[in-house]
Amino acid sequence: MIEPADPLPVSATRAGTQVFDTPSGRRPQDWTAPIATRAHADRDLERVVGRVEDGERIDAEEALLLHERADLTTLGRLADLVRRRKHPSGVVTYIIDRNVNPTNVCLTDCGFCAFYRSPGDVEAYVLSRGEIYDKVEELQALGGRQVLMQGGHHPRVLSEWWGQLISDLKERFPTVNSHALSAPELDHFSQYEKRPVEEVVRDLKDAGLGSVPGAGAEMLVERVRKIIAPKKTTTDRWLDVHRKVHEAGLRSSATMMFGHVETAAERVEHLQRVRDLQDETGGFTAFISWTCQPDGTPREQDYPEKATPAVYLRVQALSRIFLDNVTNIQTSYVTQGMKMGQMSLRFGANDFGGTMIEENVVSAAGCFHLESVQTVERLVSGAGFTPRQRNSWYGVVDERAEAPAFPASREEAATHPAALAAGEAPR
């Protein structure tokens, strides 16, 4: 864990008010962003900026220094530089998908979640197979490539139920990938069924599971998890479930929800844990961060005001700079809005995410930012990039593409030596 830094010096003044580079141990809502200035040269900052410009890997302390001392313009410039190195063609990808939540029943009682209902609640539900089939059939008719499926920690809707659903969907809609079940849900199955998570993942993969979303990470720091999600899977367990997913030959994404009770140092600690596992397995396809949406949540009064767009851009830019081994950074327009999604393309993002024909979780907290393919393409083009549709593994499947999609399947996307030894095609 990164220790909070000593108080840093005054960086600038504005309208007679001192603006401090706040120590990382303070609450996020107390922190004031630094201002670009030539009056106070920061040699440590210049050194770290130079390392990024030279293509060198920075460590956690250097990332924290960027978070605390670099102005937003500098962070954006560095993130854009890293993006261009990784994606020199200027293509920004997106996927036509749908978010289906087969159940909203959950036992973890996370205070930041406005979507879940306890077992027996009058608003609790489990969708019928027919309802789910209808949703995916509509998705397929619209050219959709992915159905993102997550539920809660339901005490009776376990891996066999999910395996049958995924198998049915694969048979009925073979062109639509099941991108399903977060690490905490997989861990929930393992605990309730009293069997190793490796077996759970194996059975679901045999049923047709194609990839795993990175949800449930929240903040991969135990101090924070004990406050915002004390019943949810621990940091180490979240990481180990993804390790097992990668070993099985499946890819997954990684996420971070910030802007609540965490410190700047803990944001960097989260990024470090993701980067360390990616060094080990290479299994993360992308990283997505978003700000906590406290409106209407069970413990809304316990959370600070929603983080500003500038803080969102700052953290996304830092993630692009620090996660040098993660190929793709996805914007979160669903929580930030379309214009901010467009702006984030100049702060390190190279993927616009999904068009999400349907979304239920963050919309339960008052976010309604779902848009059409035409809008996504217009905004991507307006930012100076080339929009292209992709699949779940970031292979470009757009009819305008010059080459066939690669990877085109979970087998082609496999990276882990254990999966390759078992016969998965090389990446």
C-alpha cells in the first residue's frame, strides 16, 4: 500500500486564494486540482513527465505525484501520447450490446447500489427464459455482438441456472457473445456450492461463456471495501477469480469506481493491483473507470458530492499512463454523458464502450446516457477519430475494416500459457 504523502507546497494562487497540492491522505472532496504555472517549477514532476514522454514505465509513487501535482492539461497530453503509441491508426472502437440483468436480488447490501433488492422484496425479480430470449433476439436483429449479463448474489440462482441460460443463448444466438458474471458473482457461486471457483469457471466456459466483465472491483483496497461493500468479495479474491478466468482461457475487463471514500493513494494502489495481475496473465482486454453515482442509493447521505468531470478526466488519464500493459481504455459515457465521453478520447480512451440498448444498474441511480450507433459515430468522428465496431475481444468486425477481425473468438483471444497449453489458439 502507498503511504500518504507529506503535505506538499503551495503550487499557485488564484484570485488571492492559495491552492494547495493536497496530501493524498485527505478526503477526495477536500482536494483542489493544481494549476498550470511557470512560476513554481517542479523538478520532480518534470522528471516523471519526461519518463512518460520517453516511454518508460512509472511506479506507484510517480503516479501519485502525477495525480497530485500535474495540471489537467499535462495529464491529458501525456495520456493522449500513450494512446497514440498504442493505437497509431486513430481508430476508436465501440460495440453494439445490451445489458441484461436476469435478477436484481442480492445479499451483499452495497450502500452505493440503487439497483439491488433483498430476497423477498416486493420489487425483487428473476426474469423468465422467454423474457431474456426476447431481449437477445432484439439485440441480434440490431446487429448486436454482445450481451452483458450480471445479476446480484441470489441465494438460489446459481451456476447451473446460469450455465443453462448461457448454453441456450449460444444455441439460439450464436453470433452474440455472453459477456457475463462478475468476479464477486463467480465467487458467490463457489461459496454457496462449496466447490473451487476453477470448476465454476470451467463449467460456465463449457456452456458457452465467452468473456467476463470487470464489475465488482469498486476499489481494490481493503480499507475502502470494508466501508462501501463489507459483504463483497475481498481485493485478493477478486484478483484471484480473474486469475482463474484467465487461466481458463477467457479474457476479462478491469474496472474502478472512484469518487467516494478513497484517497488518491488508494486510487493508485488499485491501478497497481490491476497492472500486477496483467503482468502475470495478460488477460485483461480493457480498463474502465467511472465516478460513484450516489443519487438514490441506500447510503446516499454517507457519500460526498459526485466527483466533477475534471476529476474523472484526471483519473482516466492517469490510468492510461500507468496501465502500460493494458491495451484498451474505455470511456464511461453512461455515467459521464456523451460530450464527456467524446472529450475523454483526448484523455487516453480509445474505446467508446457499448451502445447498450438497455441498461439498468447506473440508471437506477439517475444516469440516463444511452445513445444510438449514429450518435456514437458522429461524436467519435467529431473528435478526429475513425469509428469502428468491435467484438468482445476487441477484434474489429466493422464492414469498413480492411482486414478480417482478430481476435474473432475467445479461443483466438486467449493469452494465458495454461490456456494455450490446453489447445487454445495463440493470440
